[in-house]
Amino acid sequence: MQAVTEGDRRKEVRHLLEQIQAHPERDWTAARQRLATLNKLIATSSRQDPH
């Protein structure tokens, strides 16, 4: 099993945003909740690893 990296999370964010932009007519409630979670995880990761 591989660990999920910050890069993986950023890639997922980009993918979700592209889907939302391509199909704004859909209900994206769950995707927006996932985006909020991913953004929190990325922010936490960035604060812990100041590279």
C-alpha cells in the first residue's frame, strides 16, 4: 500500500475542479465537500513541511 502524498491531493483537487467547470449543471455537493477536506489536508501538510 502506498502513502497518499500532497501531490496526489493536489492532483485530485485539479481533477475535481476541472469536472465542476466542465459540468456546472450537475450537483457537486459531495465534490465540494471533498475539495474542502483536501484543501485542509494540503494546508496542514504545507505548514508541517516548509519546503
